[in-house]
Amino acid sequence: MNIFILTEEKPKISVIKQLIEIYKSDFGASYTLSSKQSVIPIFKNNLFTFTYKVEGISVKGIDSILIKTVSGESSFMDFLFYVQENAPVENSETETPLFAVEETKTSDDESRNTGVFQRCSKFVYIKPYYTIPLYMLYNDELELRESKKPSDTSIFGTNMLLTCGVKIVGKPIAKWFYKFNTIDELIDFKNSMRKPPEGNTPITIKKDGDIIYISGRLDKPKNEGKIAHDPNIGALTMISNTLRLLGWTGRIIITMHGVEQQYIDNLNHGNKFLYIADLLGIELENITIRHRFPMADSYWHYEMSSEKMASILFHVSCEYVGLKEVYQNHAGCERGYFKTASGSLLTVPKYCGENSSGNTIALENKNTPAMNKRNLLIPDVIMRDDERKIIYLIEGKKLSTIDAGLKEIQEYDDIEGLYVRKYFPGYTIKRYLTIFGGRHTSLVNDKILLYLSNNGTTIINDAETILKEKIKKAIID
């Protein structure tokens, strides 16, 4: 038997260990750790098998812990955990994961709602596919402030998760959180919370006979009239789901949502909110949904098209041979911290600009006063080779988007100046692409550091001789 972990994320040993701990504590498994744990890509006949193996963790009765990259057909939990002989089959009607886990590193100090609400819809969406234990894993690399009372938003969201049967891991529960017992208790708690700043639409709940009205915007300023507000999608669907589980059988109508009829009429397919709305019987006030938006037949598929297939392979291989992660934000994956040489973890903002002296500064948000405000462009992964004092800035692209990638890697002066050169003085900085797709047998551009073809052929740039020789060691054949 093997453990198969299916994920959209770059495999992290810290999270894998917590998944194995869940397997131990809730399913009776036992395991031992060696002095070092690592993740390694598996090659056969010099071809990457699109599978990673975990070394240094031995689970009783398990031959190997294997990781495969997948994508959800729509909303997807971060990890599906299987225990079986062979790799899970796409769209199988007989294979079921043992449990599913959603991971977050966001604390109250970073965001009041991202850590709970933005992920809430995932716990609703998975239910029609699998009847399995669900976990919310808090894996914050920053210190969790257990003595500080969480925000009301955090308490409300966590209480709903508990009411819906989600198990919370990595965050203290007993002191601040509890299950809601009645519909009125949930409504009273939400309506007693502090209201948002004037001009924002608050989420409020009103029961009127056999109808519950829930206010909350689903559009965003840059996507007016469209369903695009992820935190509110999560909040409104989780509130509705919790109300149903507490016994509400009447209508649920979302008000003040901002969605336009034309947007709904022009949709050729649904999105995660409309799928869940169809599942739970949620209505949008003054909007006619003329046809159903049923959920996809399958929950996930093996990923074989994303640019992150090559950038994650590069990242994992580099870590295995001793390079250290500075930053990661692979396509469709979590946005990591910037890790300094001293071990400090810095949250990288989304914007930058110039101050009155003309110096480039990082902006906490787009409203921070500055000139020439712009997005702070960041590569998919930054790795450091301390032995040779080299920093690699890597942008992952598909074969079809090489030209865009070549342009992007010319635009990293801001991240270099604000962070890389500041925290790693004396290092040589190199900018490269990793490329996935097609069936080439050689690199098509000297700015490509690693190329991964559709059949698993992996080519590393000869100009990086030492790194190439190191990465060759990161192979199980």
C-alpha cells in the first residue's frame, strides 16, 4: 500500500508531516521520522514521471508516500489523501480519499477574512463528491498568537466550519470557538459584529417568515456586475450551507449583491458560486437564472498543462540538493513569504512606487501615497545557492508563452532592489525561465534554465554546469 497525496500546491515537508500526523491521530497510523525529511522527483528511463516521493518519513504498512500534481475542475481542497496500492484514477466512482485538507498560512494579523472566508466555499463544494473528514490546517510559519483574541470575523467563520463538521488543526479552538446550535444563534452573532467602513456593503442576515435574506456584494470594483469577490463568495456560501445544516428549509436570497442580469445571461458555464447556489438553493435578488449550473462530473484531474509543472520540478530539485527557497508563488499556488538569510519572514506587498525623493518603495496597499504606483512584479520562485552566492529568479511559463516570459524577466528590477539585493548583498542575481510543454529535445532559448516536455524529458541549461550536475542527483530511477 502507498499513500498518495494529490495537490495543486508545491509539496512542502512541513505540511506533509502535518498530513501524516492527521493520519496518525485520527486514523490510527504510526510513523517514524529520520534525521532529515525531503521531497524528491521520480524519474524512470531518464523521464520525469510527474510524481514526487517523500523521504525520511516511514509509515507502518506503507511502502511509499507519493505526491502528484492535480487541478480541480472548479473549487479544490489543497490536499486529497489516499491510501491504496496504485495512483488514484481520474473520475473514479470507486476510489475515495481518506480525508481532504485545506491549508492556510494567513493569520488575523495579515487579513481578517482571507484565512477563513476565502476558503469556506471549498468545504461546501467538495461535499457532493466525497463524504469524508475535512480539515482546515493552519500552517502559519509566523508565530501564532494564541493569547490574542481573534477577530469577530475569524470567530464567526471558524464557528461555521465547526458547525459544518470541519476539524481545525494548528489553531487553538477551546478558548474562542464553538459550534452554532441554532439558526437564531448564528444570525444574532453575525448581526452583532462590527460593521465595515461606510461605503462598504455589510454582510447581514435577516429572517422574514420562510425567507432568509443575506446581504453581501459578489462583484468587485474592477469586475462590476460579475461574480468575482472570493471572500464574500466563501462567506455567503458557508453561511447558507450552515443554515441548511442547522435545519433551514426555506428560501435563501442574497441581496445587494451587485450582479447584473446580463452577466448571468451571457454565461456559457457556471462558477463555484453558481454551482453551490444550485446545490443549496440560493437565489440572487432580482436576478433570473434561466437554466441550472450543475457541478462538474469529476472533482479533479491530473495537471498536464500548467506552467507550474516545470517551475515546481525546478524548485523541489533545487531544495533536494541544498539550495534554499527565498520566495514562491507558483501559478495557482499560495503566495509565500520572502525568507531572508537570517530566517525572517516578510510579507511581500502587491504594489510599489516612488516616494517624494524618487526612491522606489513598497506599498502596503494601492492607496498608500506614492508616485508612479505599479504592481510589484515577482517571479514564480526565487532560490538561493549560498555556496556559490547566487540568487535565481525564475519565471515559469508554457512553451507557447516563452516570449511573454522573456519580457517579464526583464521587469524584476523592483523586487531585486527592494528585497533581493537588500537582504542578500554580495550575491550574483540570475534571471531565467522554466518552460513546460511540447516535445523538444533541446532548449529553444539560452534564458531557459529548465525545460520539461509533455512526456517527461527534462533538459537543464548547460551554462549552469554546477547546478546541472547537482540537480542530476535529485533523481530516483
